[in-house]
Amino acid sequence: MQIRDTAVATPDKPAIIMYPSGTVVTFGELEARANRLAHLFRDAGLVEGDAVAILMENNEHM
């Protein structure tokens, strides 16, 4: 099952629980964040199959 499938079926189900803060990111929120990132990549001219490196802090704002 893909994140999208779970987000549609159970959007409020926890997908990520941050340690030690306990902050919860639901599948619905995770899907929305992934879509925003995908649109940024597409708007930058990237296409399927392009390699992308992502450097970010390990926190709930990912």
C-alpha cells in the first residue's frame, strides 16, 4: 500500500511520531507535504527519473 492509498483511506492515522517531542504527522498531512514537494520539483523543471538530493533537519517541519 502506498502513502496515498493510506491517506485516502485513513487520513487521520498517524504516519510519523517524532521523538522526543511526540509530534504526530498524519498520513493526510504527509501526503499533502509530499505533494507540495513534488510540485516544487516539477515547477523547477524536474521530470520523473531525475535524481534529487535533499538535505534537511530531522524534525516535524520536514
